Amino acid sequence: MIYAALLRGINVGGNNKINMKELKEAFEQAGMSSVKTYINSGNIVFKDDRIKEQVTLVLEATIFERFGLRIKVLVYSFDEFSRIVQALPAEWANDERLKSDVLFLWQQADDEGVLEQLSLKPDIDRVQYVPGAILWSVDRGDVTKSGMTKIAGTKLYKLVTVRNVNTVRKIYILMKELEEPSPK
């Protein structure tokens, strides 16, 4: 199976520092293969034969043993991640014009009803639920007016990890590369 692991809260504001090379080595020592990391915020793609729930437990234990940090890890199969990426509107970007993010959801928050917990402003926020995530986009000039800024500090905020759409699309490309057979 091809998986993406998203670590919550590492290398943010100088806290929970983890070197990506060491993290890659820790994943390999835990039995994962074809491990690749992407940027410093805890995005890892890899192959493993275990089921997702086992992989999650192994990775959280490995990170604690190796780095002494209790880091929550969200694991998505290639199919799950693919469905999220395919639901992203093609025009959404993270650039000078738009701020577009994916809020990946822990299981206890993963339900369409999660949108009712958000203080959305329909004239400003573009938001969509897809199993496993909330997709959000706003014009750069309206970011401070967005209702999504109120999520920080809520119970829901502890059950998400956020990546911008550019990062999400790059993780998907890395996963697709693992799917393709190596040239002989």
C-alpha cells in the first residue's frame, strides 16, 4: 500500500523540532519502504503492507521512541488522498490571489456535519467537505474577514492538521511516483 503520513504540529514556531532526514530514517527503521519527505512540516509518503490503523500506531510510537515527542499522525491511503485531491477545484491555488488550504480530519471529526462547527461567511469563504478533509479557499484580500480564522483554539482545531493546496498536490505527485513501476 502507498500511504501519506501527515504529522501535526512539528517544526512550528521552533517547537517539536524534527529533522526530516532523521524522520525518514525512523520510518525506514519502522519497516516502511520508498520513504520520501516533503518540506519541513511533516509530510511523508511511503509504502507499507500493514493496514492504516497499524501504521498510525507504529509511527506515533516510533516518533515518541526516536524523538521523545507525542506527535499525532494522520495516515491516508493513496485512494483516500486521491479522492481529496480530485475534489479540489482546479482553480484553487495558494498564491498572491488566493489562500487555499486542506484541513485534514481525524476520524472523530470526519463527518459532513463538521461544517456546522465552522463560523463560515458564505460571501467570503469557499468551503467543501470531502471524506477525510475540509477544503477551504478565500481571496487573499479577505483572509482576515474569513470565518475560518476563528477555528484556532476550538475543539475542532485539535482534530485537524492543515496543508496548503500546493503542498497537498505535491504530496499526491510523490504518491503517484511510488505507484508507477521503476524504469528497468
